[in-house]
Amino acid sequence: MNEQFRVAQKLGLMFRPETPLPEDIKSWAISQLNAKSPALGIKSFKSMNSDIKEWPRELQPNLKKRAEMWTVYRANRKKEREKIDGQETEAAKRANEHKNLMGQKDSLKFSHRNVYGQDQLKIRFMSFWANHFTTGNIHDNQNVIGHLIDEAILANLNSSFSEMLYKATSHPSMLIYLDNIWSSGEDSVETREQRRNGRQAGLNDNLGRELLELHSVSPSAKYTETDIRNAANVLAGWGTDLERPLNEMREVANTTDHWDLYKRTWAQPGVKRVMGKTINQGKGGLRELTDFLAMHEHTISYLSSKLAQHFVSDNPSQSDISYIKNAWKKGSGNLDQIHTAVIERAILSKEPKFQWPMTWLFQTIRLSNATFFMGWDEVFDYDDNLMNHRQTYEELGQSFWHPRQPDGYSSDKNEWLSGEMFERRIRFADAIYRAGNPQFSSSEIMDRIGANGATRDLVKRAGQYENEKFIALMCSPELMGLENA
């Protein structure tokens, strides 16, 4: 594989056919960090001449609008349950979901970004951090997951890890996903009042635990259960209710912003100590905690290693990890400097890097210029020949919108190398060929990427039909990132 595609495979999503190949791949890769990132896509799958355009603004609502839609959805669901006619109820349920739920729209927009975007490296870093700050559709969280990915992750890729950590931790999607919306301080007004009335109330440490274990320092820091509980007490009071009327929000938290909702009567009074750090009481305590964690030595080591394994090599060297750590420290957590260090080590390393199923899928579609996802006008449509995008992710075993464990998807290739997972890639390659109408043959793709001799021999032996050659190429060790280019 030539150098341009070797780098694009490791760090990006492969060059689309209409994209000229850069002569200086390193300069191009670093420039991608500051690329513009509109959500590009197509209006209709059914029109093969559908132009690539920016997604309509009405399909990208802000957080306030998403909360309003959620409120309407819940109110309509209550009305539907009161109806007698089952057929009418089912039709009303579908109409309500299509109009007011954002999960399928956001996941299709994410698919389009990956297939049609011109900012392929930025999108890959977005996906890495979206996986690191795992959320999923639990407690019907789907209306705000896409907003977290766009506004807490993508919008902060040129900021600092401290800023991203704070924004992701305080986002409604994270607070809902890890149950912080029901957490009240052990000695808070809310807890004492509810217990007096015989109701259950108190601290939920889910987010406090994951903040330390998964999002920052990792267990290598040897924090204690007391540290987890104190982190949870810092977080107590942070939590939105998407159905709460704005006037009640203002009364409870002096704001109508769901991303800044701190319920004072739910907060734990007094200072807290987390891993030796004194955290002041009140709303500002969370920023103090996330700033402290973002620059902790164990956070830097843990995340530098995680970045290296995801982008540089399946078994990154200590020098790779140290290089990223040094960039983190020199730039005080500046993500542009951290990501630049990742790019430099990925280009320098000649080790292969196995690709996630979803990354491989996007790369396959881009290389062949196939049309495999519905357009935004067809979000809820079904086609006999084309799998609905929600089903696509279910079959892949990867989705940022499905319920999953808080530790996200592994970058360890051994987690994805089972016979079943390989068989799924074969079926997807076949489906892309049969339904996606690739615009380039296997031979043309191999010439453009500079495929190695082993791959060309594999494709030659695959059979006489083009679909067999296409499957062999896309599922070759070279295209999956299993062998040196």
C-alpha cells in the first residue's frame, strides 16, 4: 500500500476517489486537525445522482429543542397508552418516534459524516473520544447522545482534554447514562427531606467511579472507595430532567440550560478530598476536579497508551507512548498537540494497525465509492436490498447509540478476530457490492492504493466474478490492517 493510503488507513477513513492524494502526507494529516467539519451527506439513496451536501439544520437541533422534542414524545406516549384501537396506537407511536426521537437521525448523520466527510482524521479522533466517553441509549437517552458527540467531543477537539473532560462529564447524556440525575449528596437538603418522608434518596456513585476508572486516572492510580464516594459527592446535584418545565428548572437551578443544571439543594455541602486534592463546595467544584484529573500523571499515561494502541500499533512501543505523554505535558493537555504527536508516531511506525469493524466498513465504502446508507429523507425507510443503518450497526457489533458497557469498545484486535466477526465482514463486503453499486472495480482500487503482491494474489485466486474479487480485496489482511503494507 502506498504511503498516502497507509496513513489514511491508520489515522483516517481512506481517500474518496474524487480526492487528490497529498504529496506531503504528514503535513496533510496535521492540517486535518483544523479542517472544517460540516455534517455532509446525501438526501436520497434512491437517486444515484444525489449530490453530497450539508445536512439540513432542522435535522441538527440544539439541546433545548431536543429536550422539547423529548417532552412531546413522552406526552404523546402517555396518550397512546390510553387509546383502545391497537392499530391506531401503533401508527401514532411510529409517527411520534419519527418526529420527536433523534437516535436514528443522529446515527445516520454520524454514518454520513464518516462516508462523505472531508475531515477524515478529525472524524476518527471524534470517534475515539466518543468511545472513550461512552454513553448509550439507556433510560431512553437517545435524544442527547448525538449532541454529546457533536458538541462535547467534536466541538472541543481543538481545545484541551480538561475542557473535553468537563464538557463530557457534565453533559446530560453522560449524567443520564450513569444515573447521576438521581444522585443527591449524603447530607444534602434533598436527601434529608426525602428520608424524613420515608422515601429512598442519596448518593449514586456510578459516574464518580467511571470518571476515575475509565475517563481519567485508571485503576493504576490506586484510588480508594473513599475517593470514588467523594468524587460522587462533587457530582451530586449535577443532573438534568429533560421533561422538567423551564420555569421549574430556573427555580431549582437558576438556569434553563440543560447542560449547566446544578441543583443546589441536591448538592453535598462542604469541601471534599479526592486523591489528596481538596475540592471546594458548590458548582465550581466539578471544574476543579476535572482540571485536576486531566493533568494527573496516571491520566496522561493511561490515555497516551490508549491513543497509541488505537492509532499507532496494536502493540505500541514504550517510546511511542512516551512521545505522546511528553506532548501532553508540554502542551498542558492541548489536544492539537496531543493529536499531532499521535499522527507523528503513527506515520513513523511501520507496524500494522487492525481497524474496528465500523472503521473498516466506512473505509470500504469510501474506497469503492459505493452508496450504502440511506439519505436523510429516508431515515426511517426500509429497502429490500439495503439494510437499515440501525440494523447495520447491530450486525457489526458496534454502535454509539446502543446500550453497552461503560468501558466502550476495545482497540485490542484480539477482541474482534473471531471467526464470527470475520464472517460478518465477508457478508458486509458482499452486501456493499450487491446493494451499494461500487463505482470502481477491485483492480482499479488496488492500483490506486498500491496494494501489495500478497493482496493481488489473493484477489486473483478468489474467482472469476467481480463480487468474489471485491470480497477478497476488502477482507484481505492488508485492507483490515492485519499485515504490513
